Amino acid sequence: MPAEIAALYRYPVKGLSAEPLERVRLETGQCLPHDRRFAIALGTSEFDPAHPTWRPKTDFIMLMRDETLARLSTSFDPDSGVLTVAEAGGETLSAPLTEPEGRRRVGRFFDAFLAGAVPGPLHVVEAPGHAFADAWPRPNAATDKYVSLINLASLRDFEARIGATIEPIRFRANVYFDGTPAWDELDWIDREIAVGGARLRAISPITRCPATEVNPVTATRDISVVAELMRHFGHTILGLYAEVLEGGEIALGDTVSPS
């Protein structure tokens, strides 16, 4: 049986909550719509919205360093532009990220929430057509916007090796698929993949960072994912980056099939 999409997510604000989707339309050469559209930059960040270029994740608030962010639940409404932030089940902020005053309110909120743990003043950044991806842009590539995929069988194998449950959302992928053998996806590099109504090409494995140590429920560091991957498999890879060669709609239950 072919593999199938088990879950779909986008991450409108870099470092903040995943948003589940039932279906989404991919466009050629693009990431998921609104994925990593915004970031919250440190006061020391060199990101220039007028001349956007890739910047390292250390320029922005992020789970790798700022694990308390996992205490927050956030959602973004692309129609209104409003970001809603909740903690412990109660709403703490609702502000439009697409308006200057709303961005200022969000920056002030995170300045207070992180209590000086990172250099401020924090400020929301966005640039038309830019996505705040972690992956370093490839030289001479046609696009620097990617879709990330995780094979759930590989994750289950990893769980069995370490004897612990690992929440898939730690890995902040867009497409989680199931139904193919563990680690089979590592042989898909440079191959085309039919995903629902779209066609992708796997371009690189995803090397994991300490952000995956953070439990998304407790906001504590409880599993040394990077060290455990290296100990059991001799690498720190889990997942793939892929570029969209041909756009189309993808949805839960759609097949994922490499050519």
C-alpha cells in the first residue's frame, strides 16, 4: 500500500504554534501558504524587510533557545491578519500582525513574556514573498521555499530505540506521512514524489537541532533528540526538505509516492 498523508501543518509565525490543516493548495516553487510568513526578530537582528535575505534562526525568537514559547498556543487568521495568543487555556493577546500597531503590541507582549532573556526590543517582521525558513538557501537554486516531510515509521523506530514517546510536532514538519518502511525516505533524495495533486522533489535530509528537545506540552527539555539520533543511527537526520515542481491540492489521506 502507498504511504498516505497523516497530518498537515503550517507555522505562520516562526517559532510559534503549528496550525493543523485538512487540505492546502501548493504552488510551484513555493512553501505552504502563510508558512513562516512572519517572525519575531531580536533587537540585534540584521533582517531588513526592504531587502529580505535568509538569516539564521538565532536572529529571531525560537524554541531552540526560548523553550518557554511552548507554553503558548497561537493561531493566525489569514483573512483578518489577527494573531491570537493563549496560555493555560486563556487568551492573553489578540492583535493584527498586518497592521503597525498590532505588530507593536505583539512585540511588547513577547518582550514581557521572555522577560529580557533575549535582546529587545522584539519586533514582528514580514517581507512580501519571503519565508523565514531554517534551511540554508542552495546556491543557484530555482527557489529557497520548501515543504518539509516526516515519515512517521521512522519516528516510531526512533521511539522504540530510546523507549520513549516523541510527539511528532516537535519536528515542525508540514507533511507527516505513514505507510512506508522506516528510513525509506532517505533514499528519496533527488527523486520526484507525487503528493496528492502536487509533484515534489526531495532535495535534502533535515538535520535536527536542539529545538526538538523541547516537549511541546510541558515546555521543558526532556529528550536529547540530537544526541539520541547520533547514538542509535550515527546521524542527526529526521525528515526531508522538498521543492514543489508542480502545484496542486494535497489533503489528509492523499497518497505519498516517490518515483
